[in-house]
Amino acid sequence: MKYLNKSTIIIAISTLVIGIVLGWLLFGGKPSNEHKHELVQEGQQLVWTCSMHPSVRQNEPGKCPICGMDLIPLETEYGEENPLEIKMSAAAIKLANIQTSIVGTKNPVKELRLNGKVQTDEKYMFTQTSHIAGRIEELMVSITGEYVKNGQVIAHVYSPELVTAQQELFEAFKIKDSQPELYQASREKLSNWKLTAQQIDGIIKNGKPLEKFPISADVSGVVTRKSVNLGDYVKQGSALFEIADLSRLWILFDVYESEIPWVKVGNEI
């Protein structure tokens, strides 16, 4: 009985040893199927890398030369890969809220909101002067911002010089057949005050000198400045109004220095 028990024990121990040896031979040299990663080896050596800087690779453990962290064995599911490539699962990408787009070239579009001031174009600003020296008897334009048309009467002026010139015209008209040059000279004298031929003929036909002479606007536009008042004495060439043609304007924008690269000739406003 003792001999049988001893034999049984020897057989059991031998079977266990043989099983361990066979198991090591069959499965010991390979990683478990449950381990999804395999250690990447370059040649016969294990590769060590940094978890923060995957571009770092060494053949032995140590410290990361960039951040000083301990190096770890390089593990991957796909063998050798680009160390600068980062792979994430679909769930990780969704949690990180990562968005991607295809790299390409296009014209950048940027909208700027700028403050500015509207200003009249200097090329379209005019000064209305008096063609006659005298006293302003009537003023048809009394406020700035009023619109006037070319040829519109804007004031009447009393001029003693023009009254005298009209008297000379009447005398020259009487002797125009014998002295046509004198008659023509008297007409030209009135023309120098910008009286039209029709106005001069009307004076001759009326037979009485006019005491108030009209001043007409030379251009059309908006009165931006008024320089005279009723009763003022003016000289020939004195400024009465400033008139601006607002059909063309300038807008002066304030652009910050950081926004200047976005402002180019031809931009839409």
C-alpha cells in the first residue's frame, strides 16, 4: 500500500513537470492573446520613448532629453509607425471635440467695421463771388444747406458805378450811328460786370437805369458757407458763398494699425 502511494505521487509530480515544460514551450515565448499591443523592437533591442514627446526614441531606458520624464517602452498595434503621427479612436475624437478640414488655398475674407466722416471732394467745391461792387439789397439765400442751381439769382446789388455806366450807355446809344465805337465800348463796359447782351438790350429798351443788379449762381450745388448778410458792402470778386457739388463725396475712415493689412485698393465698402 505504501509502495502504491509512492508510485502514484511520483507519477503525478512527473505529469505536472511535463505539463509545465510543455506549456512554457508552447505559450511562454508569445504574449497573451488578450494583450492587444506588442512591443516594437528595432533589430533585437526594445525601443524606449517619451509619452509626451513620441519623437524621442532610445535603445535603453532613461530620461526624456526634452522634458525629463522617464522613458517607457514603445507599444503599438501596428508595428513601426511615424512618431509624429497621432492616432485617436472615434470616441476620443468626439470627446476632444476635434474638427478637421482639408488644407487648401483660397482668398481670405474679413469684414471690418470702421468709423469715418463724410467729406466733400475739394475738386467739387466752388466759391461764389460778386461780379459787381456795391451794397447787397436783397439776399435770396439766407442759410447754409440750401440748394442753388446754375443761373439762379441769389442776390441783388445796388452799385453807383453801374448806374453811371448805364447813363453812359444811353448817351452812346443816341450817337451810335456816328460813333459806333463809343457805343460798343459802353456795352462792353457793362459786359465786364457779367451782364448779358439780353440784359443790356433790355436796359436800352426800358430807357431807365437799373438800380439793383442781379447776381446769378455760377454752379449748381449746396451752400456750405455763407459769408455775407443783407446790407453788407462788397467789392467786385468778394466771396459771397461756398457751394459744394455733393454728387461725389469722400469718406475718411479710421483704420487701426492691426487692420491695415486687410485694407486694399478695390475693396468693397
